[in-house]
Amino acid sequence: MTFASDTVSKKMGPLRPPALDVENIRRDFPLLTQKIHGKSLVYLDNAATTQKPQAVIDRITRYYQEENSNIHRGVHSLSEKATQAYEAARAKVRGFLNASQDREILFVRGATEGINLVAQSYGRVFIKAGDEIVLSVMEHHSNIVPWQMLCEERGAALRVIPINDTGELGRDEYEKLLNERTKLVSIVHISNALGTINPVKQMIRSAHDRGIPVLVDGAQAVPHLAVDVQELDCDFYVFSGHKLFGPTGIGILYGKAGLLEQMPPYQGGGDMISSVSFEKTCYNTLPYKFEAGTPHIAGGIGLGAAIDYLNGIGMERIAAYEQELLAYATDALSGIPGMRIIGTAKEKAGVLSFILDGVHPHDIGTILDHEGVAVRAGHHCAMPLMQRLGVPATARASLAFYNTKEEIDLLVKGIYKVKEVFA
Amino acid sequence: MSDLRELYQQVILDHSKKPRNYQKLECANRTAEGHNPLCGDQFTIYLKMDGDVIRDIGFEGAGCAISKASASMMTTSVKGKTKAEAEALFEQFHKMVTGETADCPDPAGLGKLTVFCGVCEYPVRVKCASLPWHTLHAALEGKETPISTE
């Protein structure tokens, strides 16, 4: 069967997804038509947050106009409507990540809260004095500090996977760090500061061979590639809605049901209980055990709308287009004298961190903004990584599928303006 | 481009490329560290106080053009001044970069420091320009813990 279909695809040539109609796509994002300092906005700060398609904005508005009420508790029609919309969004997230069950999808405030939930709930039960947690030098502070706090509390220790100068993780070093004391691996899927796509699937397999669970921080991965949590076989996966063209204040923690069931609640309150008395409280089932209080209902529904929008385009097409754009941008930037791109891993997503001889990234950011080009300048919440790279900060242009080659040209033009000012 | 030149004036670019008094003062009797965690700017200010007078001043660190030039020009402005005079200058400087003094007049004797008046148009850069001054203030007060703009 497999053999036969291989033959067919060979005969037909590689199946290429149809190209994106970016001009049309841009019309879906009202903010992109703005002028900044009289210039057309070139939004290249997508790793910080993404713009929202009209469909998401409309869906949130419609929720507040037509469905607003509290969920999981009303007998009235509106509450049922809101509950249905919220739970439908959960099902959309499940499909998007290809998780096997809705109850493995927990709504949280963002990737940061997802990691904190695992650190506080899983960590308090399963991490003991002398245990070790493995993460990498390229982690965002949100995947460092919660573990540091836990380690301090439990008397455990962090072990850090190093990187090479291109920004790739040391696989051998990783294998060597895993031992009988390792109780968890928490690793970023795509680096926000370098764009490196880490080989998480193989890393998870290595950890599982030793019985170690793995959390994957997917905040920068879900907007750029199709993620299948069953194929990765990760134990936890987190991401933020606002980096996926959805609202702020909503995010997802995926966890394998078997693990989530063993974990104590993260916060106590309404919705997370099945019965309460002053003698004893029984906790609700998954996923509600972890969702205390009235959640960000509009946010969850808005995230569902963002996923619908992305599914309408197709993550494979998005990934293919972004790779093309990244190659174009890498070429264009490399041609600028005095330019150094930070992060040149072979497997890379649309992030271009760079430094310019004799100009501080902060000044690059201000001058580019004058040209209407929005980039990030700073340490990108990855101070240990900046220290490893020996730079105090970088400027970072990060791409989304609504960016164009013309915008990359404007970025390049802006960088020449920076050089002119500092000549 | 013209308004960008308001911010990046030639004097500022010159000081950022060739900072004055850019050295550790071995004879310093006051030092303070300043840090802007948002952008990673970090400076150390060294003072040689002679009673109430700033006899000598030096600085080291890394930061953007605005913060480095501000530190450099601050050192040339306060050398030989008393603590009270330096603090008064900081107050005027702060008012200027936060836009509290209208149309950049120079009633307070800011002198060359008025080149930083363009900063008031860039709220996110105010901290860059004022970080060295906050650090100087900490050194004058003899504060031991590093100061932060956040």
C-alpha cells in the first residue's frame, strides 16, 4: 500500500501546495493598512504578537453582542449558547493540535501560565530534592523562571543544554544530561530569538526511552508549522492565542490525560469542583479541574475563530510561503555591509535576529520605526541566550504569512537609513 | 529624516562614538550601577568626591547611542560641580526630556545638554537618556544596590 502510493506520488512529482494569495490575505487584517509616521506600516514583530484577522475581531464582537453570559452553570439559553461556543473552541484547538481528546486541552492565560501550571502542579508532586529538570540555553524567560522557582522550593536543580554558534542545540550534550535524576525536560519548539526549529520529536523519544516526560513550549511554533502532539508524543504542549492571530489573555496547555489526572489542581475556585463542603471538596473532572473561576470566554471563542481562519488557508501552505520569505529575507539582509544575522540554524522559522556594526539595536528600532517598520530590539526575554551569544541585545524582524517580499525590501531600505544616520 | 536628526544630532552621535571620561576611576570614592532591563543598557558611574564637589567622574558600560551620549555629556557637564548643582542639573534635564519645559528653552543653564531635547518626542527613549543621570544620583547618594529604570 505504502509502496504503491509512493510510486504514484513519484510519477506525479512532489505535491506542492498552491501558493498563497498574500494580497488578498492582507485585506483580512485591518490593522495592516495603518500609516506610521506617514509611511505604510511594515509589521515585522510577529514573534511578539500577531495582528488579528477581521474574522477574529468580528467573532469576539458577536460573542459580546449576542452570546455573552457565564458558562457551565446557567440553565438559561444564553448560558447554553456561550458554553457551546466555548466548548466548540476547545474542540477546534484539539483538532488543530491533533490531540486525541478535548479534555486534554486546558484553557489558560497564555504559554507562560501553561508552564507555571505544570511547574506548580506536576512539579510539586513529582519533583523532589536532588531531582533535575533539563532545559536549553535558548529558552524564553517563561520557560526558565517557573522551573527556577520550583527548584528553589523543592531543592531540585536545572541542567542546561548548550548550543553551538549557529544556534543549534547540542544533541550529544542533551543525551549526556539525561540521567536517573532527570524528572522533566522542558524545551522550546522554535526559539523566539533565533528562529531555530529544535528536533523535539527525537528529543522526546530520547527522554521517553528513560521514562522522562517532556513539555514543549510551542508559542513560536504553532503560528508557523502544523503541530501534531500525538506524532510528537510530547507530554505537555503550551502556546499563546495572541501569537496565533487570536486574542491576548488566552492560551492553551495540552497535557496527556494520564498525567493530568495524576496532577493536583493549580488554582481553587468555582467550576473546578464537583462538590464542596467545609469538610471535603471533590474536584471536577478534566479539563475543568484546572480551570478555576470564570475563564476568558470571549478569548477562547476568538482563538477558535483564529484557528478556523488558519485552517481555511492551511498550515502547510503557510509554512511553505514563510520558508520562501525567510530565504528571501536572509539573502537580502546578508548583503548589507556590517550586518550579522544571529541564529543561522539549518532548520529555521521566520525570525531574523541581527546586529549592525557600531549601532545599538535600540537605535536600529527607533530609526526603522521612523520608516514605518516595526521590529523588536532588546534581549527578547532570553537574557541567558544573549549572554551565551556575547551580545547585549539584537534587533529582530519576525515574519508572518501576511508579510511580503516588498516589505522585506522596505526593511532593507530602512537598515540602510540606519547606516546613513550613523555614518 | 529631519525629525530623526532632532533625536540623532551630530553632537549625540559624536559622543556615542567617542564617549568622554569613558574609564574606570581607580581613585573613585563613590560608584553606582544603573540598568535598564527593557533594553539591556547598563552603566557604572565612578565619582571622586572632594567634600561636596565632584572632582572627577568616569563611566563604563554598554547601551544605545542615546544613553551612551547622555552619559558622556553628563560627565563633562558635572565635573567640578557640587552635589547640589549636579542634582539641579539632573532636575532640569529630566524636565526637558520628559517634555515639561516647552519648546526647549534653556533657562536652567543646561548648555550643550539641550541637544537631548528631541528625546521628549520619543517616550520609549526617555529612559535611555535619563539612565546615566539616575545612576549619578544613586552614586551621589551613596546607594549600594544597582538602580533600575523599571
